[in-house]
Amino acid sequence: MDFQFEDFKTESLSKNMVTISVQKRNGRQCITNIIGLENDLDLKKITKYLKKKHNCNGAILNDKQFGEIITLSGDQKEHVYNFLIEEEINKKDEIIVKNMF
């Protein structure tokens, strides 16, 4: 893994950066949130692909502060990070990975 970890702070989220955050739920369960993807991307297709490829549930949520957010069940940060780079959606320096444990 060559991505960077930061503590979750809402003020550090900028519009030109994509943030992948993993949020701990009860017990061993986690939720992966993808925040800051461009509006011209087909988020429905991206969500459908990630769900099918990694056998997880997911949805697109509308948030007043952050806009559209993709949520996936489980700790999918590595998969999402690699997907964004391989498909040339974002560069390595445009992606921030955060743990919210």
C-alpha cells in the first residue's frame, strides 16, 4: 500500500481531492465512503462496478456539505484506491485515504 493516511477532519476535504474514508461501525463492520468525485462522472456505473467486483453492498447518498457520496459496505479502501488510479479517474496525489476508527 502506498497511499497516505490522515485523521478525519472535515476542513481538510477540498473540492479537487477525492477522499476515501473508512468508518467503523459496531463490532467488525466498516463502511467505506468516497467523497469528492467529479460531477461529470457516472457515479451509478462506478458504484455498480465496485459492488459487483468486490461483492459488497453500496449506495449513492446526497449530502448537503459534500454532495454525492458513494458508500460501500466493508473496508474497501485499497480496492477503491487502486480502481481510481487504474481507470485514470484520479492521480495518486489527488487521493486521500482516512481511517475514522
